[in-house]
Amino acid sequence: MAHTDKSAVSAALGGMIAMAVGIGIGRFVYTPILPPMIAALGLSKATAGLIASANFFGYMAGALGAARAPLPGSKRLWLLGALACSAATTGAMGLDFGLGWFLAMRFLGGAASALVLILASALTMDRLAAAGRPGLSALHFAGVGLGIAVSAVLVASMAHWDTMWLASGAASAIGLILCRVFLPMGPDRSPPVVVSATSERDPRLRHMTLAYGLFGFGYVITATFLVAIVRSEVPRLESSIWFLVGIGAAPSVWLWGRLGRRIGTARAFAAAAIVESIGVLASIASAGALSVSLGAILLGGTFMGLTALGLTRARELATGDPRRAMAAMTGAFGAGQIVGPLVAGVLSDTLGGFAVPSVLAAGALVGAAWLAQQR
């Protein structure tokens, strides 16, 4: 029993580190580095949004590819390869070879992040289930918040945008080594998958898919530009605001999962979407530290919970192999993420701020809450 517990804890820690590297740093470190990049390179908000969208397009491509076709060979080796790609592309963002380079690196980094999320979750959940310790999955998902918090501290200690990227890549490489140590070897080859019909015609699943797309649009605008908003409104909080997002994100999957088991997944998803919409509006409601800090905590405390609840709801509504439903959800979510930064960047350049994009984002989240409960 002691050996089983040790193996389960090791697997959960390995999964947590993988999520910290591939998602917390690889996917989200762009947010705190964006303001100094804009200042040093003279980027417009529209260009900044385009770079963000390239990452989300890569994420969608990677997630859809993994959902539609099983990866051959060892999932553990694929995971380590994806983590290596995430570390390399993150560090490479510190090299200024022009817009095309930034777009390519963020696209590849996004694809790597998607593989990390899928593979780390599959490996960790399988091993925790085999050890009879599924409750440790909360530790695994806390890695996203941990990575965000670590990257916030790291970036705040640097003076230049390029060293921020290089240091983030180095931290990711260290995380890769730790993940290799903690995530134990074991049977991890994907069994043959027989794809059967799902309940894709179920109107509830269609509503949930659309709600998930609106969630992608609604969260990503603030998640991309929050530090830029803070720099212009409450500059003294720039170095700490992203840390608050990470602190909020760490326990969020566990908290919203508990609520989902109590009141139902759809209702919990709706509640989280409403809470997140409040956070989005709070981030631009005033130039006060309290309002912006509340927005950061509510954003961090909901976006990973919404991600998990949405996928859980899709699994509940699908029959047979759920990969088609998951692929549809991922596609809708990815489309929302891609469109969000582009729209926000263009509107910010045109209108001189993020108030209108944030109101649109909050409206999308309210729409997601309503759709999630439709039958």
C-alpha cells in the first residue's frame, strides 16, 4: 500500500509539473511579457493579438489532431517531447527575427501545450485510478496555477522582454527534467480505439459546444491583455497581478469539481461563467487596485474550472467513444480563443482601450452560462 501511495503521489507531482511547464508557462507567460514587448518593439495591440491568436490556433490544431487519431508508441515519450518543444519555443521567443518568427514559435508552442494537457492528464489519471487515488487529480490540475505564479515571479525579476522569454524557457527545461524524474515509467501505450456514434445530435451537446466556444472568447481577452490593462490603469500592480491569477487558478478545478458533483455539471459551468464575467468586468471597472485584483482572482479561479466542467459535461452527453464530442468542443473553444485576441487588439487600437472588448467578453460568458443549461 505504501508503495502504491508513493507511486500515486509521484504521478500526481509529475502531472502537476507537466501542466506548470506546458500550460502555466508555455501557454500563458505571454501575458506578463506582452507589455514590455509592446513597449520595446513598438507592437500595435492588433499585432499583439495576432501573436496570441497564433498560439491558440496551434493549440486547437494540436488538440484536434490528438483527439482524432491516437498517437503511436509511448505516451510518456510523446509527453516529454511535447514538453521539450514547449521549452524550446518559449525560449526562442526571446530572439527577435520578426513577426513571422513570433507567429511560428507561438503556433508550435500552442500545439505542444495541447499535447501536454492531453497526454499528461491521460497518463496521470490512468495511474491515479490504478493506484486507487483519483482524488490526487486536484494536485495535477493545480500545476497550471503553479506555472502561472512561478512565471509571474520570474518575469517580475527581469528587466527586458527577451531575457524574460529566455528565463521562462530555461525554467521550462528544468521542469522537463523534474517531470521525467517524477512521472514513473509504466504501461502507457494507447489501446486500439473503436469510434462509435455519439449523441452529437443531442441539442444539449450542441448548446454545450456553443457555450464552450463563447467561454473561449470570453476568457481569453482578459487572459491575454490583463497585464497590459493593469500597466495603463494601475501600474504599481503590474508585477503582482499575474501572480494573483495563478493563486486563484491553483485550487479552481478541485473547487468547481466539488460544486459540479453537488449541483450538476451544467449548473456549475453556468455559475462559473457568471463569476468569470464579473471578474472580466471588474478588471476594467475602475482604476482601483481592489477592482483589478478582484478581476485577476476571479479570472484565475474560474478559467481552468470551466475548462474541466465543459469537457466533463461533453463526456456526460456523449454515448460510446466521446472523442468526436471532445473534438467538436475543442474546435469551438479554439475558434473562440483565436477570434478573441484579434477582435480585442483591433478594437483597442481603434478605441484606445479594452473596455469595449471586455464588455463583449463578459456578454459572451453570460451567453455561455445560459446555453449550458438549455435542453
